[in-house]
Amino acid sequence: MTPSKSTKLISVIIPMKNEADNVRELYRQLARVFASLPQYRYEFIFVDDGSTDKSVRVVQALERRDPKVRLVRLARNFGKEIANTAGLHKAKGRAAIMLDADLQHPPAVIPDLLQKWQEGYDIVIGRRSSNKHHANFLKRLSSRWFYRLINRISSIEIMPNATDFRLLDAVVINEFRRFTEHNRMTRGLIDWLGFSRAYVDFVPAKRLHGQATYNYAALIQLALSTVVSLSFFPLRLAGYLGVFIIITSGSLGVFVIIERFILNDPLSLHISGTAILAIILLFMIGIVLACLGLIALYIADIYGEVVNRPLYVEKRRLD
Ligand code: UDP
Ligand code: MG
């Protein structure tokens, strides 16, 4: 373990899209928090994700006043996952903290994150202890089912209520930089990495100004890409279904052949030609689906090779 992590640089990464009304208040709160933590140096990395409002100008004004403020500008809107990734690529700190620009992730929790880090954890995850301000009933319900599903079909454990509000040690960030996939959920990839993790509960605040940009369509999109990137189960599903159909229609077919054509209908079922045709068709559909599942196995293999994840992740490389 590292002896002491004091006087280390901490990077705070803030993805923002049209957050002009929130940025100044966020900066004020962050500056206040770090003023009470003199044992750390800090940099605030605002990642502008194609804002169309005054966000950039507000940050530029802060940048002129405070050299610890850095602005990273993406050329267009790439989505929060990529914005966070860009921030992690630029972070120079001994640890980085990602937090939303809308003040839903209260900066006052930062000392707790740092405390856990100080205790030796590599990843400290902010866990929502209440969903009240975060989402309506439908969003909460779908989120719960989503986590249930993803934990069932994926080998990586993903904690419900775990948010993007988290601290990463530089070791973790270094490993994170090796990911090359385009379609990504930052959180899921971090969970994939492993490392020692601690949780800090926080009550999410209400969004200060503006509207959450993640609507249902965007959330479904994110959920789908998470499932696809962390699990091959949906791919195999067609194959399983095909095998199931082959077995049932196959045994039905054998039964019909024996009953009708070999034993001459001792049960007097009078199975019609149409019924036999249906069984044959079903059997063929089963074969097609099973073949799809077979192809899926190869696609899964190709996917695994193409995203080119690190083969393994070492626990300690710095120091
Ligand atoms: N955000 C972003 N790019 C986007 C959408 C959102 O960088 O395309 C930022 C946004 O400015 C905020 C954070 O991601 O800092 C969370 O977004 P939001 O509050 O809209 O989502 P939610 O609170 O529902 O997670
Ligand atoms: Mg929000």
C-alpha cells in the first residue's frame, strides 16, 4: 500500500451539457470543499459535451480567475459516458472524482470519498441512499429490474443505486485508459476492472437548474448498450430457443411417426396431414434458430476480440 496519499493532486471531472446556470454554484461549492481540505491540491476539469448555451463562456470566465479550472471542449455532443471518459483521459491527479454538473452529486460528500481512498480503497463509489429526487416511480422500477437482469446475465456484479459519482485511484484510471470500445457505459467498465472498492452513501439533491437530458429513449439506449457490452446472453437466447423447439417438435414428430405410421393409430388420434406439416415446419424453424445461435457464438467471439479488452488487470503498477 502507498504510505500516504497526502498533498496529492485530485482531479474533479465534471461532464456538462447546457449547465450554464449550475456551473458557477457548483464551482463555488467545490472550491469551498477543497478550501477545507488543505492537504490536497486539486484541478477541476469541466468537459463541455457540445453545450449550446453559455456553459463554455461561464467556465472560461472561471478559468481566467482560477488556474485550477480546466476546460475540455468536445467538438459536438458525444454523450455523458464519452464526456466522462475524455475527462479521465485528461486527468493528471493521483485520484479523480467524477460528478454531475447539476449538483445532484453534492460536493459536500467529497471529503468522505477521499477519506475512504485514504484508507486504501482504489475505487470509492457514491451510492444513492434515496431515489426521491432522482427519478419517478417508473424510472425507479425499471432501474431495479434492469439491475436484476444485468446481474443475472452478466458475470460482473453491478451494484444497484451505485452512481457515476465516484473516486478512482490513478492506478484504476491508467487501466481505464486501455479500453477502446466506443459504445460504453463508463460505470460498467469500471466495475469490469475490479480493484478494491468502498461505498459512500449520499442523498442525491434535486437538480439545481434545467432539465435532465436523459429521457426514456436515452435510458433504454444506455441500458441496451450496457447489456450488449457486458453480456452475450441475448445472443445465445435465439440458440437456446431453437434447441428447445427442435427437441419438442422432434419428439412430437417421432411420436407421430410411431403412433400413426408404424403402429397404425392404436390411440385413434387421427392426426391430420396439416398437423404433421406444422410439426415439420416447427422442426425446421428450430433448426434455423439453432443455427442463428451458432452464428451468435462466433459473433460473441468476434466482439470479444474486437473490443480488445485488456487480458488481465494488475492490482498495482504505480509507485
Ligand atoms: N451530460 C453530458 N452530456 C449529455 C447529457 C448529459 O455531459 O449528453 C451531463 C449533464 O450536464 C450532467 C450529467 O451529464 O452534468 C448528468 O446529466 P443529467 O442530469 O441530464 O442526467 P441524470 O441526472 O438523469 O443522470
Ligand atoms: Mg442530473
